Amino acid sequence: MNPLRVALVGCGIISEAHVRAYANHADRARITVCCDIDLEKAQERAEQAGGASVVTEYDEVISDPDVDAVEICTPHHLHKDAVIAAARAGKQVLCQKPLAKTLEDCDAMIAAAEEAGVTLYYGETNHTLPAALEAKRAIEAGRIGQIIGTQATYAHWQGGKYLSTAWRYDPNVTGGGQLLDGGIHYIDLMLNVAGPIEAVTCFATRFRPELGGEDTAVVNARYRGGHLGALFSSQAAGIWFPGASFIAFGTEGVLSMGGPQGALTLHRPDLPDNREALIEKGSWGDSFTVMIGHYLDTVQHGKPNPSPGSVGRENLKVVLAAYESARQGREVRLEEVEPQASPDRKA
Ligand SMILES: NC(=O)c1ccc[n+]([C@@H]2O[C@H](COP(=O)([O-])OP(=O)(O)OC[C@H]3O[C@@H](n4cnc5c(N)ncnc54)[C@H](O)[C@@H]3O)[C@@H](O)[C@H]2O)c1
């Protein structure tokens, strides 16, 4: 099979992780084009990618017959148009999180990919994290009994280069702040590991005036299965906190995921030392390589897409419901933020 020829679109901070991940799949795919409105950034990534060609106009990417797939790494609010144009040009698409600003935009992107018969892969690294998949399996196998709830923490400070990309935290540009940009990674874990969410409440605030939107939020969730969840998400803590964690509590045991290595441990009273390491060394570090592996399995080998656009839509729906809850000071059911529900919501 010929290697997939990938165009990297948006050569900013995260595109470097994509370059490294593709280098680990060099036998299956290669980045052949780097596109950015900033020529220097495109040139720098192209060099890292081993000599890809450089363009500053996205139209050149989608009209290039030698490009099989595009990797959308532009700011959130630019994802929609880029994904739709690529799908209509018959390119396979991987789009970084969050999928888009609104559910209507997500629907248009998903429909465009379906109509064109191309893959839309939602690029959330947590979605295929081995520890997440193993935690899900352990819960389904009953290893913690009946699940009663989840607790997640994703709190840190990413000043420096992240601050220089201020669009990220400006709700007027992207539709949100830290929850949309960062907390959404842990919302994916909540949904993926513990099941669909029915309703949320949220408090959101800001401690760093230099950030435009909310930088700290607490989201409480009621899962459809009746269990409860909590997420503390912040971009205002003093340091990159290495202890990001996700814990699932059950009537017979507890699963804890986290720490610098992203390990997964099962805690039960009937285990030696009350614990069993399900995954000793997690893969926060190579989660991009893992993600790209799943993506290539989908587009090259026809395997079921483990992270389709609908996953990104569901993640965004929880974020939008949380923002609505913070605004209105009440519990918001997810169905209330569905597009057809918006007239009532505004009333
Ligand atoms: N998975 C993760 O852990 C993770 C981490 C960071 C960012 N992201 C996501 O990746 C995306 C990009 O984030 P980033 O941190 O790299 O941002 P960034 O601002 O560093 O990079 C964005 C790049 O897009 C370029 N760009 C803007 N408009 C363009 C256009 N029309 N055509 C081509 N290039 C254009 C900019 O010049 C910039 O270089 C965001 O959606 C973000 O949420 C994911």
C-alpha cells in the first residue's frame, strides 16, 4: 500500500506533535505538505517533517491531487470551513479538538464527510489512550461493580507560547475558554469511560485577567446511567501540574488513572495489597502516535473509526451545556443545547 500523503494545515504549537507522530508511522504515511498563513511556521514544520512542500493558501492543499488527507490544526473556529472544503475535495480528514464552535457546525462537518464518503476523524488523543480503553473494558467487565461516579482533574498553567495564541481563550472568537480548549479532553474521558451524560451544572470563573474567557470551571455531571461525575478544569494553577487524573468509583472497587505516566490502577479489597496495575506505564507521551495509528487503520484498512465526528459533537455538547449552566445558574440537560432547542433556551 502506498503511504498516505498528508497535508498538515496549521503549523503552530500542536502540529509539532503531529509531525513526531507521523514519523513513527513512516512506513504507512508521510507529511508531504505543510500549510500555514505564516510562511515561516510552515517552513519550520516542513523541515521537521523531512522536507515537505510549503504553501500558505489552503486552496492549494485541497486542489492538490497528490494530497490524500488533511490534518486540521488551525484554531478551533476555523475547523468547520476547512473540514467541509477538504471533504468536498475527497480528502480524508483528521480534525483537532474541539471539533467546532457549535453543534450546527459539527453537523455540517459530519454531513459533508458522509456525503463525500471520506473519514472524519476527531483528533482527541485521550479518546484512544490505552488507559482509557482499558478502564472502559474493566468497568464493562464489572471489575469495580456498579459504577457510582467519576472524578477528573485537569488543572495547570500553560503561559508562554500558549499565551501568545490568545485566540484560544477568547470566547468572542472561539465560543469558549479553558473548558472548550482544555477541559474538553477530560470530558471525553468522562463520556468514553463512564457513558453518556444527561445533565450538568457548572460554575466558571477567571483568575488570570490576561485570558479572555473563563480559566477555571467545575462541572458536575449526571450520567444517563444514574451515576455522578465531577471535573475540575483550570488554566490558572501556578505550574503544569503532572497529576492530572481520572478516577472511576464503583460499589466493589476503584479505577485510578493519572500521574506523569498516565498509569491505570485497579483498587479492590480482594486483591494483593488491594491493588492491581492494569497499565503500569501509560502513554500520555505517545498518545499522538497511538491516535495516528488508529486513524491510519481507519483510512487505510477500513477499520471502524473509533473517533468519528459524532464523538467531537458529543464532547462539545457537554461543554456548551456547562457554559449554559454557568450563565443561567441552573442544571442544564444536554438536550436543551441541541439546535432545535435553541429558541426555548433563548426565551
Ligand atoms: N490535542 C492537544 O493536546 C492539543 C493541544 C494544543 C492544541 N490543540 C488544538 O490544535 C489546534 C491548533 O492549536 P495550536 O495550539 O497549534 O494553535 P497555534 O495558534 O499555535 O497554531 C495555529 C496555526 O494555524 C495557523 N493558521 C491560522 N489560520 C490559518 C489558515 N486559514 N490556514 C492555514 N493556517 C492557519 C496559524 O498561523 C498558526 O500557526 C486547536 O484546535 C487546538 O485546540 C490540541
